[in-house]
Amino acid sequence: MKKILVALLLGVLSLSLLGCKDTVPTDAIVIDFWHMSPVGSESYSRTKQMITAFNESQDTYFVKGTGFSFWDYWDKINVAVSSRTAPDLGLSTIDDVVSRAEAGVLYNISDLMSADPTGIDINQFYEAQLQFATYDSSLYALPFTATTRVLYYNLDMFEEAGLTEADVPHTWSELYAVSKQLDIVEDGTIEQLGFDPTYGNATYHGFLWQSGLDFFDQDLNPTLNTQAYADVLDWIRNFNSEYSRDQLTSFGAANTMLGINPFAGERVGMMIETDGLYQTIKESGATFNYGITYIPIPDENGVRVNWGSGFSIEMYDNGDNDTASQQGAWEFLKYLMSFDVQKELSQANGWIMANKAAMDSAAEGNPILQRMLEEVQYAKDKVYVPYAPSWHGNDWQSYYTAFLNGETTALECLAQARAYYLEKQENYNATRG
């Protein structure tokens, strides 16, 4: 391992693509690694260099990296895993690792760590993420990235409205008061919006968590059956009740059609978004002043929490008993999860990587990124529900949209959604005997 890291440190920044070791040595064992840095992407060159540094550090294994765009990647990996033609190593979503472990398509990482106890320092990862990667008391994946959601606020808009950073909201009532001071409407058209609870990466389940509530109980039975759940829904719809839903939708859609994030485009004063927006603003060369803080919480007994999903990195078992490739994938996995490479990956992709020490080092001198890492401590992922794996997305969205459009009341919306989840649960249990 030391040999690999020395090779990286001495060579990765000076390598050119022309000097890459692209020819597979005759006796090398080829390791397939799928990633999200395709040719032409900002991160391709540095990802290629890291793979090359590993290949040039030893002669036993040759890692063949294949990059796909973000959306293409998920289609490719899902088909490959289900057909048992997956790469030796790839990325997936950490919240549903258990589904793949249960299906027997992942290698047991705990077994590999036991045989190689100095290979990976498990203490460098977030405990919450490790729990999601655990099935039957063993790790079947490792956390690769961490994600957090925060409140972005435009300080230039604050100044124009006579506000300062001291006015940044931390409760729902403060959020409403500040938001209304940032709204600008001309001739019935929204020109600037302070905040909307349905824009960006704001979610109903996220607001529920802040209220001490959840979609499911500890036994994964659907909840949504008290007035408290309806109160959160009504707060969302009533936040900008002076505007029609058509006005709000049109304002948001106008930015989306142009490929512009409403906050990055300086149309919205405050927005809940992921750490990815920081990278978007940075790459666009935007010059406006902004900051981030934790998502404002309910005034009474509010919980500081945000939805923090992330990628896992997994070793795929295609059932071919290829122990040589398995060992090679393990060696490359150790390399990818090391301090230096995790730090380099963060700089290459703009991601928050799972290695905490590496990210602390990468964030030195960067107040926005340091603030982002603070909020990762308060992040939690959505629970995996076997009978409704898309409970937060497609399963919920139609009911939520109908409510926002005024077609149902909060209680009607929740009752219909709960009945749907109960039906899915019943059908799932019936098929499992």
C-alpha cells in the first residue's frame, strides 16, 4: 500500500494522458471499474491519472476504468448487476445496499477486512453511513461519498433589502419573515422570490424529520396518520399562499428550462440544496456573495437534521468464483479509500468524500466547504423500505403534487398515500408467503 501511495504522490499531478499505461500487460489480471467521469467531463483527466498511478505502481493487476454520465450510469449498473455481468468494482446508492447484499450480488467487505486488517481504517467513515452498508452484521459496501442539504442565502439580495448576515434565519418563523422581505413582484409576475419550500432539494420527509416525525415507524409500517403530519404539509403550501401555484411553478420552470438553478441564477434569495450547488456556482464563475447555514427548523422542538444521501462503493459478485479478480478489486478499493486518493477525488469531482480526515484536509482555507462538512454531522439518509423502495419519490410524488395544486386537503392527501403504502406492504408480504 505504501508503494502505491508514494507512486500517487510523486506522479499523479505530472502525468499526461499520453504517458498513461493503457496497454494491458500480458500476465496482468484485469479489474473492471465503473465510475461517473466519462471522456469529456471535467473530472475525466484526474480520474484517469489516479487509475494510471495505481496501474503503474504494481504489475499484478490492471484496472480498466469505464466512465458514464450520471444518468447513463444508473441504467448501466442496474442492468449489469441484475444480469450478473457487473464490473468488479462500481458505485451505487448507499441507502439500499441491503437489497443487493440480500440478493447475493455483493462480496462481504467485512470478510476481506478481517483477512487484511490494516487495509482500511473503518474509523474514518461516518457511523450512520456504515450502518446503511451493513447487512446481517457485515459490511457489504463502503461509503464513498457523503451528501448534505443546507440553506444557501444570497448576501447581495440581503443587502439590497436592508438585511445583514445577522438576519440569516434559523427557525421557520424567521425563514418566513426574511423571505417576504426578499420577494419582488412586478405587474403580477414574480421577479425574485425569497424562498419556497418546494424548490431545490427541499422535501416533505425532510421537513417531517425536523418536526420529529417520519413516514414509517420502527417496524416500517406507514404513519402519516395524525394532525401533526398535516400541519407540516399545510405549512409548505401556505408559505407563499399570496401567489398561485401556477405562478410559483412557472417561475421555477422558467429557470429550469434555461438550465439555470434559481439560486445560482440569482432569482431566489434562499434555497435548500445539496453540496453539489456549491460546485455548480464555483464552476460557473459566479461572483455574487452568498453563504450557507443549516436548514431552519420548526420554532417548537425543532430537530437539526438534513437528508444526507451518498454513494457507496461495492465489489460485485457475479457468481463466477473469480477469486483473482476479487483480490485485485480489493487492492484497488483500498487504494481508492486511502487518505490521499480520497482527497484527490474530492478535488477532481467536487464531491464530499466519505473519508473524514481527507475531507477535513481538503476543506482547509475554504469556509463554505468547512461549513458544509459541519452539516454532514447532522445528515441522515432515508430508510430503505423493501415493499416501497421509491416511497420518497414516485410513490409519493403524485399525492404531493395533487395537494400542492389544491386538489386535496392535507388530511386527504395523507390518507390516500397511507392507503397506497399499506396496499404495497400487503402485496409484498403476500408474495413472500
